[in-house]
Amino acid sequence: MRMATRLAKAVRTAGFWLWTVQVLLAVVFLLAGGLKLVLPIEMLKGPVELPGVFLRFLGTAEVTGAFGLILPGLFGIRPRLTPLAASGLVIIMTGATTLSLIFGGVSMAALPFVVGLFATFVVYGRTRLAPLPARRARGSAGAGSLQPAYPAGFSVSHASASRR
């Protein structure tokens, strides 16, 4: 019963849903972007003729965005990159929705629109609802700090005096 209570409590948190959406988006963009990078350009031709170099750029941006959704939060290094990666994916999905509306109609634009909404949820969630914490460097005053860390009660004047 205790395990079920903890699971129910975790499901109610914004962090749980953000991680779930981030992983699902990462899978979608890894697959979509990976296919754009691996498949021949002739196989990627659709109703809209986009240049091959642009399709490769989109594939690279999608794969990079997928890694940006997961890795900063997973390792705690530069977690502010997660909402930036999600913002880039929102831009890509805005373009995909627009092109789908123009050339395929509303039914074709529904999927990129929903994926864009999920990416927008990650942007909002990781900036306002549940920002990812930065990992503290071991033995330092803070992440990226050049100041040495001293034990509690130990002042810099004692350190310089003990070296004399």
C-alpha cells in the first residue's frame, strides 16, 4: 500500500508529467530527425518540395532538440538548456503546422500542432512550474565558482595566516 501511495503522489506532481512529456517528445524527435538524417533525400520528398539541405538541417535540429530535452536534466548540467531546446522544437513545429495547413488541410496539421503544444508545455513547465535544479559541483562554493570552498567556521583570514 505504501508503494501505491508514493506512486499516486508522484503522478500528481508537475515534475512527473514534465519528464513524461519530455521523454515522449525526445523519442518522437529522435525518430523523425534521425530519419531525416539517414534516409536518402529522394525518400523524404512529400507534398511540399523542401530543399535537401534544409531537410538535413531540420533533422539535425530535431535530434539536437531531443538530446536537449533529456540530457541537461538528467545530468544536472546547464538545466536552462531544456526550455531552450523545447523552444527550438516549438519553432520547428510551428513551421510544420503552417506547411501542413497550407498543403494538407486541417487534418494533416493536427499532429504537428499537438506536438508543438506538448513542447510549449515543456517550455512553460521548465521555466515556471518545475524548473530543473542545477547540479552542485563537489567541494566547490557553487557550480562554476572559482572561489575555493572552506569548511564551516573556517575563514579566509585563517587560511592565509596558517600558510605563513
